[in-house]
Amino acid sequence: MQGREEKEKIVNYGLIHIVDNDRDIKTIFNKKNYEKEFLAFYDIYTQGLRAYDALYDESSQPEAYAQEVALKIMAHEMEKINAITKKSKREMQMMEDSAFTALFVVPAIARFQTPATEQLADFLVKEWRKNFPKNQIQRGDFEKINAGFKEKRGLLDFLRGRVV
């Protein structure tokens, strides 16, 4: 059993990196690889989500804690983006990170299926939309995204924002 301090380290030094991706989105988001890649990604962050969920439950102000963690994730992302000096590269990275967040990060957080992770997913989407107005994302669900690969029309509708 982990103590509070250990859980805080897992969240503050592990979970905030959930938005990090060094792979081309096209190689991990396709009919052949998405399910396998998503489940592997989810497995990597399960410990962080579990620690976050426990700290949320222990918090006297759980909603404020969820927002705090979303802000830490967003601050990490902004630090990474702001370190890119060339505007075209920065915009390309924002676009790739937005796609990764919409297709992997938010669905992974929501897949944990607790009130804590539901709030975290909502706050992260809200902060993302505020910080990246040109790269709007919405809540996505792994099962719906993955099912979209089974029905070509469903995936196109999802990507166009018609399926939530």
C-alpha cells in the first residue's frame, strides 16, 4: 500500500507526462494499431490514474484537486510547446499533441471510470480548449473510436465531431 507522499510523486512526476508522445500519430492511430497501442498506453498510466484516484478520494476538496492536476498536465504541455522556437514546428507539435490527447489521453483517463477520472478528463478538455483555441478537442471514448475503424463511416463522423 502506497502512502500519500508516494502517490503524490506518482501523480506529480508520472501522470503529468501522460500528454508526452514521441511517435508519429499516423503510426499509432490506424486500423491496424490503434487498439493495441491504446491498451499499451492505458497500461502504462494505470498506476498514475490509481494514485490520482486515491488522492482525489482523500481530498477535502476533490473538484479543486482534479482541476489542479489538469492544470499541472496543461502546464507541462505548455512548457514543452513553448520550448519550440520555430512557429511552424510549434504549431505542428500542437496539432499532433491535440490529436494524441483527444485519441489517447482523454479516452485513457475516462476509461478508468471513476468520478475522479471523469472530472479530470472534463477539466483537461476544458483547459486544452482554452490554451489551444485553434486545436479544439472533445471528450472521446476508446470503444467508440475503435469501433469507428470497424465501420469506415463511423470513424469519419467521429473525426468530424459528429459522434461523442
